Amino acid sequence: MDEQALLGLDPGADPPYRQRAMAYFEQLKESRDAWEVCAQALAKGLYSDDHVKFFCFQVLEHQVKFRHGGLSGDQRQLIRETLMKWLQFQVLSAQPEKIFVRNKAAQVLALTFVAEYPALWPDFFFDMLTLVGLDPRGVDIYLRTLMAIDGEVVDRDTLHAPEVARRNTLIKDAMREQCVPSLVESWFQILHAYQRSHPELTCQCLEVVGAYVSWIDLGLIANQRFVDLLLSHMAVEELREEACDCLLEMVNKGMDPVEKTKLVESLAQVLQSAGFFYVEQEEDVDFLAKFSRLVNGMGQSLVLSWTKLAKAGSADDAGAALRALEAKVALVLRLLVHPDDDISANVVAFCYEYLHVLKQLPELNDGQKSNMEVGMAVFPPRTLARQPHRRRHAHQGEDEAMFVEYRKQLKMLLDRLAQVSPELVLESVRRVFTDTIKWQSASFMEVEVAIRLLYMLGEALPASHGAHFSGDAVKTGALQDMMTTVSARRPRPLCLAGC
């Protein structure tokens, strides 16, 4: 290799050296076989400089990504052997590579897998797992490679050309048939072996499970031993948030609505038995933010199941889904009224969809009416007014934007409540408003809440051509009383209604 050109890879190198390094990179990329010196350098561990290693992987990446079809059989074999020898070095090395080198290596491994599996390298994962075993450094590369493969083959945020989509489907089909059970077993062993000694590897593995569960057989993950292991992770401070995300991916997996209802109910039972529903006793707000997302996902999945089953005319199954859904409402409402905005905001979507379900029912039972009454508790001062000491976002601008968005979500929720039961909303707002305005010692924020609720009420209640003070006598009387009260007792805060 051109040693002088390699000097330009140092971030602190002078411009002429950097230009020479770039020219050398282009030369190696375009040559039919000059890139092989990079492969040999990696396979033999000739360089200790991290930037040179990264450079060599970049050269290999270009060959695999753009010129793989033109490589000879021997050249393809050279790439395979290079990657496996480099991986073996990682297992034997006392020190791991820098993260940016590991990420680039994982990307090259993933691109090689996509180009050669299953036809040219059917034993890709077998070869990798044989080398890696349970060595922490090898496991790290293995997990990074799996996430890179997910980005190339599965990531739904990327719009693929039709031929690429077909290729990805063939790869996933072959993986399901040939190696997914072995992969899942390796994940279980990693999660079990490293949950205490290497929490960062365990979190990586949980991320992998969450990414792959969307398209593999759910039964490989949603079973007693795997779920028990995930629950044990939720009791470990360093793992519990990632475990929540993993369970959420399981819940979000597309499947038959009856089976989805059973899955969510089974998960809810084990979470409740393990004590995770006692959210008032949980002091870790970061974990509760993740847990509230999980609960919200469970609730939304049940709403979707009920919608599909009701539309299909499956009355019994729809009834089971509705009962399961309503059994989660009490927990969701406790999260909704949590004083931390982020936790509360995470369950607003389910509350909104639940109210949409109630709107479609011919009549509400006592339990459903009670749920709506408790739901109005989200609008007292501690959740609607600005919190003086926010804990989760240090940046003031971000804090402000997120709080404004949270208020918008609450406004939409109040609008939906008013659609389902305008009488309940009117009476609840009137009670909060009257009690607050009559308190001579009420704080500015408490008065702000009352005024804002009155303003939101005016937008939420249906009115013909904006005529709120005509029509139904009960509604108009209540609105007139509140307007008269605020004008007589607290004229100054009235301007807040337009904020």
C-alpha cells in the first residue's frame, strides 16, 4: 500500500496529504484487483491505525456494493476469508476495535451477506456463530451485523425498487427456512449470559430481537422462557428501558386480531403479576416513559383488533377484545394523570382511540361512563398548566415545543370527550372553573387553567354557526354563568383565553 497516501487518513493531516489519500482511495476503488491489498491488510492485521483499517473496509465496501457482480469466484472467496479472519482477530484480541471501525466492518459484512446469501454463502450465519461463540467482542460484531442486515433488508422506512424488494423477500424466506431458529437461540444465550456482566451487549441484543420480531415466527419469541427472560431484564436498571422497547415491537407485530388479543392479554397478565402495573410506586420516570409507550401500544393493538372483528361481524371475538381493552383503561388513566408530561403524553393516543370506540357503541355502561369521568382528571392544573420544574428535557427550546405539542394533544382529547359526552365535559369544566375562580387565594396558574378550560370548552362543544349562547338551556346557562363569573371576579386573566 502507498504508505505516504495513508498518512493523509489522519484527521489532523495537512491538505496535500488528505488529497493524496483521497486520490489513492479512488484508485483502489476503480482498479480490478488493487483493492486486494486492503483485503490482505485486514486479513493479516498489518495495520494498527484505526483510520487505515476504516479506509480498508471502505475500499471493500465499494467492491461489494457496486462491483460484486464483476468479481471472480476467487475474489469473492477472498472477501469472505478476509471478513472471517478479521472477525477471528476480534475474538482473540485483548482490546476491541474503535466503534466506528466495528460499525463499518458490520456494514461490509451485511452487504456481503445481502449479495451472497443464500446462493453463494448459505452458511454465513453458521460460519459467523462458529467463530464468535459467546466471546463478548465477537458477539458485539455479530449483533452490529444483524442490525446492519436489518437496515439493508427489512427497514420499512426505506423505499426499495421492485427488484430490491423481491431480493429482500427471497432473503427473508431463506432465513426463515434455514437459520432463524438458530439465530433466536443465539439471542437467548446472549441475553442470558450477559444480562449482568455486559449490559451494553444485552441492550444491543434486545434491539436486534425487537427489529427481527416483526417478520419472524412470533412463537420463537413469545414463549415462556423468552418472556420470563425479558421480564427479568425489566428489573435491571440498565436493561429495563430496552426490554420495554423489545416487548413493544412484539405487540406491534402484524397478526390475526384474535391472536393479537390473546398475545396482549397474556403479556398484560405477566406484567401485572410482576408488579409493573403499580405505576404510582415507580420513581424512575425514564422507565415509566418507556413503559407508558408499551401500555399505549398494547391498548392501540386491542382497539385495532376490536375494530377489525366488529367490522367482520365476529361479535364474540369483538366482545373479548373490547373487554380486554377496557381492562387496560384504569392503568392508562393512571399514566395519563401522571405529573410528568412525557409519561402522560405517551398514552394520549390510546385514550383518543378508546373514546372513538365508545362513540361507536349504541350506549355506554356504568364502567365506561366512569372511565370518562376519571379521564377528565387529566385537565386539572398539574397536567394542563406549565410545570415549574421540568425534569426530562434540559434544553429550554425543546422543552417549550414539546409542552406546546402536549397541550395540543390534550385539546384534541377534550374535543373527543365532548363528542362522546358533552354533558360530562360541560359539568366537569364548570366544576373546576367555579371552584378555582371562587378561591380568593388561587394562584396564577390555577386561574390560567380555568380560563383555558373555558376557552377549550367553547371550541369543543357543538354550536350552530358559533352561537354558543342559544339553543340547549342547560348548556347556555352554564356558559353564561362562567362568563359572568370571570368578568365580575377576575377580569385580568380573561386575556389568556386568546393565548
